[in-house]
Amino acid sequence: MRPARLAVTLTAHGSRDPRAARATEALTRAVAARHPAWEVRASYLDHAGPRPREVLAAFAGAGHRRAVLVPLLLTSAYHGRVDVPGEITAARAACPGLLVEQAEVLGPVDGRVPALLIDALESRLSSVGPDARDSGLGSAGLDARESGLSGAGLDAVVLAAAGTRNAGARATVDQAAAALSARLGLPCRVAYASAAPPLSGDVVRDLRAEGHERIGLASYFLAPGLLWDSTLGSAREAGVCAVAEPLTDVPAIVELVSVRVLAAASRPVAALAA
């Protein structure tokens, strides 16, 4: 008998850094708690396991006929355009009775920046005090109206992302920065940890040269790891005043994952089988 629950796998890039898997598992638990009618499992494209095709095969073995894969990615660069579809193709070949749909990435799609993504970035910024030093998964903080955003008064923000050579993917980071700038009413500049300039420290120094004194770092990362550490260190060397943690399992991200799943699951079955 076919299981009634919707099968969902949240697929992260994967990392040798154990903090990344802990963040993915935290988000997976939060989504499962939000939707007890779903069967939600984590999967990874590299380093950690299990692979998406393995989780999808397990769904098929349990009797599921339809599954949704959500890429835990903020841009649709190589991993979103090649690796994720490759895993789905492999799963479909191994489990021909399983219909698998790929949800959209969590970042901007077709020029549309999810309001929930900006909610999440703002929430993380609002929950840190000046010169926060904790890069773990929790954040102790202040009410949004008492935080550095409106109280002590950040006057600029750096949106720090992992980085990609794909110009289209970088354009979506620019879109997110523009939306965050509009939300906060502050200048917001993009920085990258790798693959493309500028580094976060360079952006902090540029903003300081323009007269901005209280600069915050917003994390365009879903999980901590080596690239996050790199961009964090660069910004701190340049004198950033406040650092927001990776987005991980903040409520707005949980809700954004939910929206992506429901949009994918609402597509007609005939379209999936085509």
C-alpha cells in the first residue's frame, strides 16, 4: 500500500566540516516538525552521505510513488544546474516507478527575490549584538527593534556569499542584496569568499572609506563551514561591527522550504512523467 505522506529530501552541497551537516540536519528536523504529514530526510551531493539518489531509492522502497527534492542552495549555479538534475536522473533510472520533482533553489528565481529569504537575513542580523563572535548554530540576541539595526544603528551591510564563477548566479546575489538594502533602508554590498571578487574585508574597507562606521555582515550561507570562516575572518580583520550567523533553521527558511516543496508538489503528475 502506498504511503500517504509526502516524501521530501533536502539536498545540501555537503562539506568536510561537521558543522555543515549539523546545520542541514537541524533544518531537516525543523521542516519535519513543521509538516508531520511529510517524510523529510537530508541528503548531500558531496563529502557527507547519503546521496540524493540513495534517499530517493529508499523512498521508492518504502512504497512512495512521488517525491520532491529541494536543493538547499541559494543560487542555481553548477550544483543546481548539473549535480542535482544528475542525481534525479539516476534515481529515476533506478526507480522507474518513482516520480521525482526538483523544487526551486531557495534564492531568487526569474528575478523574484523571496520575501521569506529577506525575512531570514533580517532576522539573523537583528539577533546579533556588536562584534558577535559565535559562529555556531544558535544566536542569542536582541529584539529586532532593539538590535544594532535600529538601536545602536548599523549604517551599512555586507552580504557575504560563498562565491561562484557563474555570472547569472552572481546576478541573483545582487538581487538579494538590493532587496535587503530596500528592506533595511541601508546600503548593502555583495562580497564573496571564493571564485569571484570582492572579499568581504575589501568591501568593509570600501564602505569605511565612504564614511560608513557601523558595518554589519549578513550571511548568505545556509550553514557554517570553511568558506564561512574565511569570509568571517576577512570582514573582522577589516573591522566589521556585527556578524550574523548562517541562516540554518530560522523560521523564515523553514517556511521558504515549505513553500518550495508545496509549489513542486502541486505540479500535475502528468508533467512529472513527461
